[in-house]
Amino acid sequence: MKKVIFSLSLLAVAYFANAQQTTIRIAGTRLTYPLMQKWIDEYSKQHPGTTFILNSKIPADSVDISIVSHKLAPSDIKPGKTYIALSRYVQLPVVNSSRPDVAALQEKGFTDASFKEVYFDEKAAGNTLVSDAVFTVYKRKQSACASQSFANHFGSEQKDIKGIGVVGDDKDLLSAVKQDKNGISYNNLGFIYNIQTRKLVDSIAIVPIDFNENGKIDEQEKIYNNLDEVINYAEKTNSPKLLIENVYVLFKEKGRSKEETAFLKWVLEKGQKYNHQYGFLNLPDEVKRQSAITVSK
């Protein structure tokens, strides 16, 4: 009899332990996964009763928190869903560092017209580029948040980006440029720079942005020596010339678990300190405040 009672007690303990264990399923923009995983790891140290699954292959109808890193359209927000911003990211034009004219490109930089001519084949009046520059543009083959944001910045859509479609994610896009002397693409800071050394990754060079469009890169426009220099400039200036976009998450407006709410609040209150480490920007105070209000409803 005692053995039976003991066995039943163990079953009861196991049942209630499982009942208290909450699983949060997260999927979406993969370029955010290193930062999202860091948030999960740090949160889990303090909240062992919550488990997370971060995987792009989770069925859409099973996802609790969806990551979307392009400007949201009304069609992106399904009935019963709401959203907040958790972070921001920057994209820059990147070329193969072995191309013979890389020094000339970095002296002149890219204006808006240069971007449109190289990536969208929109010819502008005048010489927008270094003469006889040859580029092989690489783009994401599949629809992707970063590519949508890149195109939207210039008033276009992802389908308008010319070039060779690359299967895979943003790391594969960067790899394509590394393997082609004439290659050019776009990518986010967390992949362009080594997040440990804070230096540019091997075989990659950045084409600087000509912020004042005077045809040359001035001293104050030379902001690419290391990852932290770019982040600092981006957060201080919020220059409209920089390709900056929010990292959004969508979730249930009502009926979500208290653990989901607690996690999102923690990211806004305590998780922001990890943004820079992974090449992301902090939210402006007003955006952060609005996100906190939304998630608390």
C-alpha cells in the first residue's frame, strides 16, 4: 500500500511540474536569431519554468511570437494580433574586398542615386558611380524581411532588386559576395562584423554612404572602422540615409500566456543591454515606451 501511495505521489509531482512548464514557440526573421537566443538564454536563467523553441520551421499556426523585420503593412497584422518593436538593425552595402577599385569606391561612396543605379538599374543624370565600376549584384531569392526593408528604403519592392538570387539566408548572401571579386550585396551589421572582435569579417569591404551627397566621403562620414563606431553613429544621428528598420514581434492581443507577456516585458526592460553585443540598435525612448504600453494591455 505504501509503495502504491509513493508511486502515486511521484506521478502527482511529475504532473504538476509539467503543468507549470510553459513552452513559448518563436519563429520569423532569422537574422535576429542570435540576439533572440541570447534573450532566451538570459531570461531562462531567471525563469526556469518557461521553455522556448526558436525555429523557423515551426508551423505558422503554432507560433506564439512571430518576428518580422520589415515595415508592417495592415495585411501583416492578422485579426486578434498585435505587435511591438523590440530592437532595430542596420544594413550596409558590401563588396568583395579584393576588387581592384575598392579604394576608389570607399573614397567616393554611394549616394541615393548610386544605390538605385547599382541595385535597381535606375539610371540617374550625371556620373553617380566611379567610372567603369563593374558589379554583380546578389540578392535573396526568396522573400525576406531584410530584402524587403532594403528595397522599401528606396521606394521599391524586393522583386525590383536586380541580380542573382541566392538560396538560403543572409549568411549565404554574404558568402556569395566573398566568392565573387565583382560581387556586391547588402547585409546587417551582425553578419558584416565579427561580434567578438568587432572588426569586419574576412573578404568583405563596406561601400560607405555619402551622407551629404557631395561626391566624396568626408572625415565625419568615415564611421566603419568597427562595429561599435557604426552603432554609435546610427543611434546618435538616426540619419535617414542609413538603412535602419525595427525588429517587430507579433503575438496575441488577448489570451496569450502570462509567460509570453513576462518575457516580452523583460526584453524591453532588461534585454536591451544585449542589443549592441549582437550588432543591433537600441529602441528610441518613445518607441520603447509605446512597446511597453502595448505589451502591458
